[in-house]
Amino acid sequence: MVRPPLSPEERERGRRLGTLLRQARGSRTPMEVAAASGVSLEALRKIESGRVPTPAFFTVAALARAVGLPLDQLAEALDPTGTALSA
């Protein structure tokens, strides 16, 4: 299966995700957050730097829980249209 290339918007959303997680991490080290979340340190670094712009949902959920960032707030922050929770 060939994965289609990511759009510029998807790449930008990945960079914003990394920034939000890094900010929420605060003074904790990446190693502390990786250990608390069960996500590898290398995966966390790649997500925070935007090199993995579309991490798996459960990876994002584990990281968000480890840094105390509610998923609904994260979704709203990553939705440029402001319609993340509208259904």
C-alpha cells in the first residue's frame, strides 16, 4: 500500500501538534514524558519536531494524558477552521 503524500496543511498541523505537546511538557524532560506515556523517546522527539506529522491516535492520546492536555482542547487547537468538535 502506497501512502499518498501529505498536504502542506497536514504537515503544518503536525508541526503545531509538536509545538503544543512541547509547550504542555513544560519543564519536564522528554525522557520523563516518554516514560510516563509509554511512547519511545525517539518517537516523542520526532513528533515534537514535526518529523512525524501524523502520529497514531493512541500515541497522541498517551502523550496528551502524560502532559495533562485534554484531547478536546488539543483537537480544537489543531483545527484551523474552529470546527473540530462540531458534528
